[in-house]
Amino acid sequence: MTYEIVIGLEVHTQLLTKSKMFCSCSANYASAHPNTHVCPICLGMPGVLPGINEKAIEYTVMTALALNCTIPEYTKFDRKNYFYPDLMKGYQISQYDAPLGKGGWLTIDSNGTRKRINITRVHLEEDVAKLWHRGDSSLIDVNRSGVPLMEVVSEPEISSPEEARDYLIRLRNILRYLGVSTGNMEEGSFRCDANISIRPSNSKKLLPKVEIKNINSFKAVYQALEYESRRQGEVLDEGGELVQETRGWIEEAGTTVTQRTKEYADDYRYFPEPDLPPLILDRAWIEEIRARIPELPEARRDRFMTQYGLSVYDANMLTNSSAMANYFEDCIKLMSPSKAKTVSNWLSGDFSRLLNATNTEIEHVKISPKHLAEMLGLVDNGTINGPAAKAVLEEMFHTGKGASEIVTEKKLSQISDATEIREVVKQVMANNINAVSDYTSGKEQALMFIIGQVMRATRGRANAGVVKEIIIQELGGK
Ligand SMILES: [Zn+2]
């Protein structure tokens, strides 16, 4: 039996506001001592009144607009009631039937085709406290409680683990372009719950779905969905029945395990939050926010393809982060659009390798676009060759010095002077009589060996073209 996979994703994103959602405590708790960013409101004390963080509303509206959602005339907050130690007041302020954004979409590129995934809703709620389980006891840190948490819910239109990963990467890129979230999955500011069900390929009937929680990396999302679609298929193949439940992803074991059977929305006894008025957003304010939305990854990717003639692969690589795309365009401004492919190759090659190897964000890189342009100029005018350019890039990366300065300091400039090269060639030939006789008796590969020896003797600085020409002349002009 073959099955179709049906996946819907719920993504929770912490917003980059200075203060929390309903109080003035700092939302920047990452390196704070536990329970230091707290007040009676986020501690859930009785008798306190929440106030709405305007910036959080603005960021949510901006995200909803960027995801092509409609912003309803009327929205409100609701109480979601449940009892768990991470929730101080016994309810979470969330949005139920009147979210800030409704009915949008984003597109993904899967296997070379563009696919639209519809977005059901974008709403705003508050994060809960963090529990630390240690042996028999649990510790609680309330710093996270009340941090603005935006939820983006997709329609169940994702058909494979690959598409799920593409969707998450696209969504995160959009959030980062907007500057509303760090989108950092490992730090928990971008969290994903996945709903997955399968159905026989010839059927339209939906089977019970499983919700997978605790997925904290793109790789884990992919693996968890891959595992779960296989498991559900095996249950059906063996004549078993699937049940609607919540399962947790166990990274080390590479499996999902049952956590609890699914609660239904009714279990939460939602009702309008009585301490907060409904939100009637000023339409002019919404339009003002819309006008501030920057060029988004997809539009920028398409522009890079038409404006600079880049491939879809290169354009995607450059526009996955706005910082990288800005860096690229800053370089091109100093050079010429015809150098786009060269710049793109350097950025995706050695430049990215150095960033990754040293875990450096491009925002903090010591090589300025001016220095990179200068280095490429030195390659173009023959001052340095390819291997020297790599060495210069690495030195610029570590020291922040200019390319010319490094070339002078490290004596990296290319030797193109024929007299100087001829001397080295003669020396190498004298030291490698066997290779010379191999070549004269017809072994072509001996030439490469001699060229290699000359490059070595000049520490890679000789102009390889000139070297080859002179060797052939010295060997009797072939
Ligand atoms: Zn507080």
C-alpha cells in the first residue's frame, strides 16, 4: 500500500521586543540569572492588571501582512485554561477565534517547482515559564513567562518531510528579514510542533493525526516526520489502527514516543480575557506598517536572478539571509554587475567556509565589502593568483587588514616576470633530470610534475600560464 503524507505545522516564535507581552519586565533573559526578570504580573499574582505591548502587536501585524494575511477589523485576547507548573496563573493569555492575522500563504521551492502553502492564522500569546527536571525534582525559571510568543499555523498542505523543512526555512528567513525574531531554533526562540497523518494514495479520507512536540532543529523536524510517516504506514500495513495522540521526538533514539492522547480545543475552556479590551486596529496604522515591510527573500531572490543573471541556486544562497544579500550588493556596488557570479562564488565558497568554521555571523565579519572588492581587483589585474587570493582572504578574515597591505606584507604578489621564472625553471629542470627525459620521450604528464615543482619553488606565486610557456620553450618548444 502506498500512502500520501499530510503535514500541518505550528510555529511558535519569540518576538524581539524589549519588554514582555503584558508587563514591563525585560524580555531579554537569555543570559540572566533565573527568576530575575519577573514582576507580580508575569508571576501570575492575583489582583494585577496586564497591559498590551504595542511593539508585539506591530511585529505580529507586520508578519501577518508579509505572509499575505488579512488583518481583521476586530481582534481580541482570550484565556486558555490549563493546569501545569509552567503556567503561573493557571491560564495563558492567547487568541482563540479572533486572531491578528487570517488566511495568508507563503511559497516554497521543492524539487524545482514552486508550491504555495496556505497559512491558517497568525496570533499572539505569552510564553510560559521554563521547567528544569533534575532527577526526582523540578526547578522553575519564570524569566521566560510572559515573553511575546507569535504562533503561525499552516494549513495541512505540506506533503513531505522535505517540504516541511523548506517551509520552516522560508518562514524563518521572512521573520529575520522583518527583524521581528532571531528565529534561533536551538535557543528556543523558534519552535515547531508538527501534525502529521497519512492516508492511502487513492483516498481523500483523513486518518487520525499525530502531533509531534519538542522538535528543536531543522534536522530533527525532518527526521521526526520521516520516522512518523514510516511508523504510521507500518501500523496500517499490519492491520492496526492509528490513534490521535501527542508524541515526543527522542533525538538520541531517533524515534517518537506516546506522550498523551490529544486534548481537544474545548478542554481549554477558552473565554475572552476580561482584563483586556478588544483590539480594534487603526487601518491607517496597518497601512503604515505594510509600507515598512522590506523586500522579502523570494522577491529579492527573483530580482538577483534577473538583475545579476545568477542561477536560482546562487540567488537562493545569497538571499537566505538579508545580511548576506546586503553584503553581496555592497560588493557589487564597488565593482560591476558583471562580477556578480565571481562575488557569489567567493561568498558561497571560502567566505562561508570561514564563517562556519569560526561560527561567525556575517554581521561581525572583519572583511569589509571594500576589502573583498580590492582583493578581487588584485586577481583581475594579475597581482595575485588564485591560491594567493585564498590566502589573502583568510588573512583578511582574521585580521581585518586590506588586501594590498597583506599582499605586500606576506610577499604574495604573483611573479609574472619571464626572466625571474626562467631561472627557477632551469633550476627545477636541473634537479629533475628524470622528469625531463620522461617528457622528451613522450610522457605528457611529466610536464604537470615540472610545473608543480616550479610553483612549489615559488611558494605558489608564479603565474602558472607563464610557467607552462617557459617550460615548454626550455624543453625544446613543443
Ligand atoms: Zn513581569
